[in-house]
Amino acid sequence: MAELQEVQITEEKPLLPGQTPEAAKTHSVETPYGSVTFTVYGTPKPKRPAIFTYHDVGLNYKSCFQPLFQFGDMQEIIQNFVRVHVDAPGMEEGAPVFPLGYQYPSLDQLADMIPCILQYLNFSTIIGVGVGAGAYILSRYALNHPDTVEGLVLINIDPNAKGWMDWAAHKLTGLTSSVAEMILGHLFSQEELSRNSELIQKYRNIITHAPNLENIELYWNSYNNRRDLNFERGGDITLKCPVMLVVGDQAPHEDAVVECNSKLDPTQTSFLKMADSGGQPQLTQPGKLTEAFKYFLQGMGYMASSCMTRLSRSRTASLTSAASIDGNRSRSRTLSQSSESGTLSSGPPGHTMEVSC
């Protein structure tokens, strides 16, 4: 492994009463496919995996995950885990533009960089949280290194390679739209883009005026050239760990995530479809996603004494009763609740949950 660089920074963010600022260390590691930068928050906890995030195209770890990990209720989770936020090559803040003709790594090669990160940090296992391209990368890594992945939260994953029709549509769109507009269409629904909310304006400005837009386009091209993950329910190619699939209702990748759910092991997979969340649930509904993540961790045996929300407390008795009654029914079940409630209830282990919240 080649040279390692380390920079100490402290990130300013809103703090809850009694909290102190959380120190962050940013590292850069050389891999067979180039340098990769990642930021570590917290210290390793005995017998606990690291939370390991990977962002989508057009974003970096801050613009993709800060609203989620700075959310008030998330603080209970992050106090119990060290977390590692990876920036894809050339996506970190202040990254220089790659020279003309630079061969950007494929998504498979980006996944192959992860062992170098874990080796440097001396971390043995992770719980991955990925969005879009990042969800694909973490899935590819989990297929190649199943013993090191304890769980995956996959938001907006599309496990399929682009077909000929997809390629034709992509090429036609490229004739009339800029790279920034195509990426915005990947991140957000057409309804969101039409409404042009403050959030959309913010991210349109971030991407359109990004000083590393040429790098972003390279990451975008790698995403569009991804290979099929070839998931097969009951087959040899599947994710061996617990998985929570997340997608917003009417999001650009809703159909792809639904299809992915149909291909994964139903005894290991939960499916969360979030209403009123658009294309980026971690940005628009961090509270609901935090609640879901907390239950996911509890299902894995972590945070058993975690505080429950008022709504989840009120539902505990009825859900426990329903679980015992339905214990012998099909492994695939649907729980439905209103967008107003905004809380996810965990089903018994070994069931696929399709939850609209």
C-alpha cells in the first residue's frame, strides 16, 4: 500500500444540549485504482462494526449524508458506532480536476478499493449505507467479501446494467440536456424538479457550479457502464447479510428497487417505500429513515435498549401480538401506514417488510 495522508478537522454542525463537537479525521489512501479519500467520525467500539457510507453521483459524503447523520434522533445511533464516509475519487471537497484522458475506475473497481480502506483502519466488519451508485458499489463489495459485511442499507439501488433501450434514451437525453440536468434527473423525480423547491434549487446550484464537474461526469459515466449484479433469489449470487432497501414513492428508481427486492432472500430483506420523500429520502425524510435504521440495527442485535419514539411505543403491543399470530404465514408481508405517522415498525426476523410510510 502506498502513501497515506491524514488531516485533522473539526466540522461545525448543530449540537444537541450537552453534546460536544464530533472530531473528524480525513484520510487519503492509495489503492491499485488510484487514491481514495474518506472521513472517520468517532472511535471504534468493541465488537461493533463501522457504519460505512458511499454517496451517489453528483454528490459527496457531506451533500449526500449530512442531513441524515446530523438529525437529532440519529445522535443515539452514531454514539454507538464509528462511521466512515467515503468520497468517490475526485468527489471530495477541493479535489483537483483529473487530466484529460484519465481513466476513471469502474464501479467494480471502486468496490475493490474498500478493502484498502478497511485494512488501513484495521476494521474487520461494516454496516454499509449507500445511495444510488454508492448502493451498487457496496453491494458489489458485499458479494465479493460477504464475511466483512454485517448489514446493508441500500437507497435507490439499481442492480441492473443498462439495456439497449436505456442506452438509446440516455444518448437522446444527452443531446438536449447538460450533464448536470441528467444527473439531477437521476437524483430527483420529475415532479420535484418541476416544483423547483428550495432543496432542488440548492442541489441544482451545487451540481451545475461544481468546480469538479468534469470529475462528476466521469463518475456518472462509470455508473452508466455498470455491470449487472445478477442477483438471483435462491441462487448462489445474492447478498448474505440483512438488507434494508429504501426508495421514495414515485422516485426515479422505484421500479428498479422493487425488482431488486424480488431477487433477494426474503428472509434477510426488508423493503421501505417512503411516501412524500421524493428521490432522496435521506435528505427529505431523515427522521423516518433514522427510525427505520434504528429498527434495522435492533434486528441485527445492536442497540437493544434504544429509546423508542412515542408512536413506536404506542404500536409495540399490537405489533407484537400481530407478529405472533402471523408467525406461520407467508414470509412476504406488507405493513402499511400513513405518511403522517412517519414511523417504521419492525417485523419478526425472517420476513420481508414492504412498508409505505
